[in-house]
Amino acid sequence: MRGYRRLIAGVFAFGTACVASSFPHTPVALASSAPVAIRGIIEGFYGPPWTNQERIGLFQFMQRENLNTYVYAPKDDPYQRVDWRAPYPAARLAQMKALVSAAQRDRVQFVYSISPGMTGTSASAMQESITYSSPSDRKTLEAKINQLRSVGVHTFMLSFDDIETTLKPADEKVYGANYAKAQMALANQILSDERKLDPRFQLWLTPTSYYGLIDGPYWQTLRSTLSPTIQVIWTGKWVLNATITSEQAQTITRLLGRKPILWDNYPVNDYTYDPNMSHQLMMGPLQGRDPSLLNHVSGYISNPMLQPEASKLALTTIADYLRNPGSYEPKEDWLKSIAKMPGVTNAALFETFAEFNTTSVLNPTGYAPTTAMISAFWGAAAKSQRASAENRLRAEFRTLAKLPATLPPTISDKELLREIQPWLTKLGEEGQGGLDALNVIDQPTESNKQVLVKQIRLVNASPYEIGSDIVAFMQKVANRS
């Protein structure tokens, strides 16, 4: 959802119809003792899409964690969005078939998102965007759906998030300025047409108004005209949410005329790749979601990070919440999730790194211990207290400075190590910078000051966000000296 990237950046972003009998695939059963039927992951970020190998690894992870739904929605797959009209070439279609089959083997429902609306009012964008009232465009869209159904996809998501709301002249003649009416009419027609070909066909809708709690013409049109069998996506009060409550879900249920599927934008991090922002990992636990929230939604799907392996720590806590929200404890479940991470042989050492990547909208303070250590150091009144605080801080900085050398041998998941390496490298540099700062405090020689200034330049040159309190500590010492 590029709309959230723009918003957050300001705050911190073969057309052949086939009959149902020709599809041998068995639909995935979503029945479960879990509080909500649809529990899964949406690859819905902007940036390089995951590889099929990474997705297949995700399906295996999902099976272990009792997650049962995967939504294919990478914004940078041109066939999913910009080139939605074009059928997949034979080779790409074969890859898609292999992916769908892998999902079915792991009892994961595969949902394909298609985005026929475009962003912008340029001539090219308007040309690419669907004409809602055009039978020809609708048939083109249905041909794409039919092509994907031929490889086993039975559930589709029609996505109108982050698109232009000005209708084309041809549509204005039919719908006036009511783009919601145009979208709902298209969705209803697709549902009707496709159900005739495939009784198992299901349709979800990501509306243009996909967040909020205040009623308006768009949602009024949606609830009064959209088929009640079409599931609708909602991201919460806003796009990123520190909390999502049962009361909010009940409100949106009234406004949509149905329980929503909650698209939770956590632990997604693509917006931290926007210009003038530092890239961040979101590895902390899910929190701020009511224990009773799942009683008021029809599904829960998490939008993960660009890094699939690093995402699994937060995703494991999400799976724990979805299994039993009443007994879910974020910090406790997070520690348990680290302890059972495949490919991590030293949980305590990995925790040392991971706790520096727990800062997010959900938890602005994070779990990193240096914040309290630095505060204790500056706040120490007595000489003995200051010495004790400095010893603790120095020991912490030493550990961090050595971490780029000590942590990698304990991680057998080399993809995970590759993903976290830039942040690990910077944290080690910050640990050394913290030691350099303490050296300046103890011995404020010109040589020590120059070493610190050089280290500050090094860490500030990195585009990765981690350990900001350590950087601030280094800078404060440099400014004081």
C-alpha cells in the first residue's frame, strides 16, 4: 500500500476460461480450533518481491505455526499491478503453478491479489487503469483470473488500494463521480461470472478506503451494494497502528456491513526504505491487539518485512497470539520464539542482537538495555555510582563490538545471517563507538577525541537504523569534549 508509505514518511509509505470440473486441486480447509478461520501472511510490500524459494520456505514455516493463508500481492510484480492486463508467459505461469502446488502441500490457502486500478493522472497511468464500465476490460481481467485458476488458484483479492479516484470519462457517464459504485459493480460482476465457471471461486476486496473508523460515501456505497459474500480488507484506525481494539473492529463491521479481514501492517518495513529514512528491522513481538479482537474479524493477515527469514521472529509471536490471544504475553512469547528459531544455536546471543530491533510503532522504546544503562550513567550522582554504571556500560559496549564476530558462527541459517548482516555490522561499529566515547570521558586527549569523531562519521554514514541511543551517546560525548 504505497499510500501508507507516503503518509508514514512524513511522520517518521492465458485468457482461457476453464470449467470447475477441470481443476483437480483440493481447496484448503480453513476450519480450526483457533479463534479466527483465516490466519496468514500477505506479501504486500513495495520493494523486491520474495523468490519462490523464500515463499516455499515460508509455507513450511506457516504449516508449523498453524497459519493457513498466504496472499500473493507483491507490488513490484508487474503482472500483479502495472501489467495486470498481460497474461503470465508460459515460464512464469509454470513457476506460479509450482508455488501454488507448494502451498497446497503445506495446507496453505493461496490467494492471488490483482490490482487493475493505477496511481496517478498521467496519460500512461490512465491508459493502464481499468475502465470499470468496459465489458472488454472486465473480460481481460477475468481472463487473467482464469489463467491463474488454471494453475490452482480459487481465491482472488481485487485490490483498489492507493489508486487514482478520478474516473475516466467513459465511467463518469455511467457512475458519475462515484468511484466506489464503479468498483463495487465490477467486483459483483466478477463474482457472478466466475462463480459460474468455478463454484469454489472466492473474492476478497481491498477497498480504496482501507483504513479509518469514520463513515463516508465510500463505505456507504460498499455496504449497500457489495455482495455480502465478498470479504473486505481493513488495516485498522490508520495504516500503522500501535493498538487495534475490539471496539474498533465492531465499529468497522457496522461500516462495512461485514466483519473485516484485518490486514495488520506489522512487521512490514518497506516504508523505512523511502528517501530520507533509515532502513529498519522490525523484530519485536506483536502487541497492542485486544485479546478479544479475533472475535470481531473474519481473518487476520500480517504484512511482513522485505526480509523473509528475519520476519519469522515477529511472525512466530503473531502465530502465538492467533492460537490463543487470551494467554498471549508479548515479551514472554518473544523470548520463547527466539529459543525455538531454526538455525539459531545460541538464543541468548541472538537476543542481544534482536532486542536492538524491537523499536516500532507498536513499541517506541524497544527492548534494548542500553537506554537504561546510558540514563543511569548520566544520572549517577555519587562517584561510586558513576563508576559502577560505567563498568556496566563498558561491558555492554564490548559485547556489542564483538557481536559481528561472535554471532555469525551461531547462526546456521545463512539466509537469516545475510539479511541481518548490515544491521549487525552497524551495531558492532556502535559498540566500538561507545567504547571510544567512554575513553574520551576517562581520558579526553585529542587523539581519543579524533578516534571518536571518526567512529561517529562511520556509523552516521550507514543507511541502517539500529542502536540510536548509542549514537546519541557518542555524539553527546563528542559535543561535550
